[in-house]
Amino acid sequence: MLLTHGANAAALPPVALTVGNFDGIHRGHQAMLARLVGEARRRTLVSCVLTFEPHPREFFAPHSAPTRLTSLREKLELLAAHEVERVHVQRFTGTFARLESALFVEQVLAKRLRARWLLIGEDFRFGAKRAGDISLLKSLGPRYGCEVEIMPVVTASGVRVSSSAVRAALAAGDLASAQALLGRPYSISGRIVHGRKLGRELGFATANVQLRHNRPPLSGIFAVRASGAGASPLPAVASLGVRPTITASGRAVLEVHLFDFSDDLYGAHVRVEFLHKIRDEERYADLETLKAQIELDCQAARSFLLEHRDG
């Protein structure tokens, strides 16, 4: 998959294009990507996704923006897995935010990306103050040789599939509903970094997974499966949260205790799939009480993973 940035991409081949944040790459996104890739092949165009970094809502209201479901790296990996040939990452800046709708179509879609076919959702808006809409796109498309198609809403069990719906399910600890919306278990990936090594002292060595953002969409203690630590995914228990018994920093940490595993993982890149929530985080009076609870969490995780090992 080709990754491009900025304004230096005009010499590349014309594209079949879709535009959006694509946070989480849920089943609605997947349906759109399948349509994009199929139509690109039919028209002998390059399939291309235009996405933004940071998320526009993070730019305008960083403290109230929704939590991210995927880091940029995770998003790119998922787009590649869905056979997208090119991703153009547009840096979302003040200058870009002020770009008028018609100029966005001319400068970005037509000239920079050379879009010949454009697939967008029913609620797509663009340009300064989100003034651009579908009718404007359809009126400007013929001027630049670009056909516009509208993607219908995708539903699952009567619920509209959206990043917001996934976030709500994760925040509620409803991993089954999140998985139904995503079409896969929710996961976080990152590099293993050094921590305080307190888990080792308590008898439960943990791998600390580096988080790209300090506001993950879920928290608590989970039965998980970790890929990247061995030839096949490994069963584990994970703690994702601020560790109230250990520190008052308020910074989120993802710690994973791999069952029956003792190899050195520092520097490895792992993906942690969240399969079942065991409980919320709690603050304990002392480390001995915490240690006893970790033992119970391990038992609960092992039991769940054993029962659902074919799932």
C-alpha cells in the first residue's frame, strides 16, 4: 500500500476515492472499502482513501473530542488488510480547516488526488465550517471528470454501524456488541516498553504496551489474546487504566500478563484483542490485597479463555 502526504502526489495515477476519518474500520467502513476496491478494479483506477490527522474534532476541541478507536498506524494496517492500494493522509491544520468547499473539491480531490470516481456516505460534509454537501459534490463532479456515488447506511441487528456506537459499547464493557459492530474483536497494538516492573515483584510479570493516546475507549481488567509475542496468539489477562493503587498520575497504562510465558518481549510490537471484561479498576489498601485480586483475575481470564478457545 502506498502512503502519501501533502501536495506532492499529483503525478500519481488517477484514483477511485473515498474520504473520511475511518476510525476503527468498523463494518460500515468495511462495506465502503469493499465497494471502493471493487469499483477501482472495474474502472482500472487506483483505490485510494483520503483521511485526516489529527481527527478534525481533535483539532477544534481537543478536550472534548471522542476517544480514538485506532491509532494512525492501526488504521493504516487495517486499510492495507482490506486491499486499499493508496492512503493519502491530509494534515488537518488551521489553513486546511479554512479551505472553502469548492476549493477543497478543486485543489484536493481533483488536482492533488485526481479522483475519477468518489464514494461518500449519506452524511458527508466538507470544507470550511462543513459547508460542502452532497449536492455541491454532484454539481462540481462533472467539471473535473469525477463521478459521485453515495454509500447507504450499514446496520447490524437494527443498529446503525458507526464509530460512536463502537465507542459506546466499549465504554459500557460490552465487548460482544463492539465485536459485532467491528466484525472482529476490538484490539490495541503497540510496542512493548519498560515499566516499573512491579508486576514481576508481585509474581505476575507484565508486558507494558505503549499507548499512542492517553484516552483509550475502554478501561478495566480483561481476558485478552496477544499476537506478536509468539508463533500464534497467546492467552493473557490485561489491565487497562490508571492503576489507582500504584500511582496518582492519571495516565492510562496497558499491562498484559501472558500466561505460561517468560521470553523477553521488550521492543516487540504486539496486538492485544479484548475478548471479555472481568471487572472495573479498583483501588486497594495495599499491595498484598492487589496481589490476591490479580490471582483471582488470572483465574477468571483463564476460565473464560478455556471456555471460548474455539471462538
